[in-house]
Amino acid sequence: MSGSAEGKVAAEELLKQLKVSDLLLGTLASLVQLAYAKLAEGESDQARLAIEALRALLPVLEGAVPEEATRDFQQVLSNMQLAYASAVGEGGE
């Protein structure tokens, strides 16, 4: 088997093991990091987009991941919404 064929088989095996819920949790974590970075850069429109994506995805995960995970992300979302409101208020948007 060639190196690229072995890599393809390994990638397929990895995809078989990956849960959609795990991917979504990773996506939420990335959105949180990105939203805070965008707020720090003054890009409130991009931060708002990340916040709205979090709000949309969180209910989808209920019952699919441990309750503490959704609770933690809900708390982060609340904190992020407050930070967004503060940033928009300071920026006069």
C-alpha cells in the first residue's frame, strides 16, 4: 500500500470513530475563542455572528453531550453576550 493510500485508510478510520457531538463541541470551543478575539479586535459584527452560531448550536447538543458541557457553554455564552453588549456600548454601535 502506498503512503497516500495508508493515509486515506487512517483518515477513514478516524472519521468512523469521530462522533458528531465531539465535532460540535470542538466547533463551539473554536467559536468562543474566535468571538473573544474578534471582540478584542473591535470586530463586533464577527463576534455577533459567532454568538448567534453558539446560540443556535447549543440546543442541538442537549441530551447528546454531558449536561455539564452544555451548562458550561451556556455560561460562556452569557458572559460573551455581556462582553459583546459592553463592547458595542463603548463603541457606540
